[in-house]
Amino acid sequence: MAGYILRRLLSAVPVLLGVSILVFAFIHFIPGDPAIAMLGERATPESVARVRTSLGLDKPIWEQYGIYMGKVLRGDLGTSILRRDNISQELLKRFPATVELALAALVLAILLGIPAGVFSAVKRNSWFDNGTMLLSLVGVSMPIFWLGLMMQSLFSVALGWFPTGARLTATLKFQSTTNFVGLDSLLQGNWVVFLDWLRHLTMPAIALSTIPLAIIARMTRSAMLDVLGQDYVRTAWAKGLRWSTVVLKHALRNALLPVVTVAGLQIGRLLAGAILTETIFSWPGIGRWVYESILARDYPIVQGVTLFIAALVVIVNLVVDISYAFLDPRIRLQ
């Protein structure tokens, strides 16, 4: 097991290196000059040249890449062009908000998607199965930005059940030590802040969870149908075992491998979808930060966040692969 983990970690190095090269190249091929973005359209050529020199933009692109990667290896993702903020520190400040949103969406997708897929497989071709598959098709096809806007119009403007955006009500005073507002409010016993945080989290989490929920439900149904047709499951039915024992213990456990793979891959999708969701609901995470940076052509932020998310996805995929050994003893023995 240790050797497998080491091999996977070593194989992740060229992947991250390739991602860094592609991101760095694409960012520099985008039309526009960061120096002009900083100084404005009326800047003189002398001031633009001076800023380009201070930022190192006058050097060859391969030399710029070498300097950038040297800083990344030391844990320094650079400095924002416009605000001059340290990107690493700002990332650590904003990332917990994105984690809260992505985890809430993933938990919601798993808690609803797996039971829906299981019952659809057991009740194959029933009204429940057909209805679930129809809803999952709608969930996959529906754009997140449109769903978010419709939810705001209905539940915030028309009904007034939930706030339209933000992470907490502006009038609430709360000091978060870890930047995880939900966790800190629970540890401090501040139920007013915790409930207010839940109200703000509900709509963005539901909007972000629709696509992974639909994918997990469809994958669970497909895997369960394959397992339910196996001989050992028919033998379990023939022995007269209880429904819960046959479906949950014998069938579901063996059908979880592809479901776990899909659920792990949804982490990257959730982080990507968070850009739209956080922008629509004014959620102060890295997705909204990247969106604002793209509009402002603040390239170091886009580079740093993209490289960080790529490393996170590689780690999540490694954790998913290791979990196979606990779900299937045959993999552990091999």
C-alpha cells in the first residue's frame, strides 16, 4: 500500500508540472497588458514600461516561468497585480468559504443521490424509477446560473424565505478564527450565527448540488442494476434474507466502487461550478475571487488558484483510489 501511494504521488508531479505550464502559457497569451490594467488606458509608455520591468514582464516567457515556479515551490503564489495582496494568504482566507459550499453540495448530492439510485434500481421501470431518471436528466441539463437566479426570484424575492446572497447577515458581528464560519459558530455555541449561516448556505448549496446529485443517482442505479443481476445476489434472495440485508449489505457495498469514483471526481466539478454559484449568490470564496480577477486581468491570482485547485483534485483522486482497498478486499490483497 505504501509503495502504491508513493508511485501515485510521483506520478502526480508531471501532471502538476504540465498544468502549471499550460496555465502560465494560456494566461500570457490572453490579449491585454497587466501593466495597462494597473495604470489605466491613459498611462504613458514610460510608466507602462517601468511597471512591466518591476513585474518581470519584459523578460522571456521561459524565464518568467522559471521565476514563478521557484516562488511556487517555496509556497509563494505571487502577489496580486491590482491590490498587491499576497495570493497565498488571501487564498487561505477565502478557501474555507468554498470548502463549506462544496462540501454542503457534495453531502447533499450523496445523501439524496445514492438512495434515489438504489430505489430506482430495485423498482426498475416503475413510476419512481422513471421519475427519478427524468429529474436527474433535468438536473444535469439545467445551467447553474439560471437555476440560481430562479431560486433567488422565488425563495428570496417572492417568498422571502432565504437571503439573496452573502455568507452572513451584515449586521451580525462574528469573529471567525479558522475562517470556517459554520464550525467556529458551533464551537463557540453561537446558534444565532450558525442558523444565519445555514440560511445563507441553503440556496447556493442546492443550486451547486444539482449536477453531481443527478450524476451520482444515475451511476448508483446503473451499478446496482449490474450487481442485482449477479448470482450471489439471487442466492441471497433464495435464502430468504431480509430486503435490507440483500440490497444494502450484499448489493450496495459491491456497487459502491464506481459511485465513489464519480463522487470523488465531482470535487473538481464543484470547485469549477463554484465560480458561477459564488458569483450569483455573492459567496465570498475563491470562485468569486477568480471571476473578479479574470475581469480585472489580475493574472497571478488566476494562475495561483488554478494550480492550487489542480493539486487539490490530484490529492482527492489519490484518496479515492486508496478508498477502493477498504471497499473491496480483493484490491487490498493484490
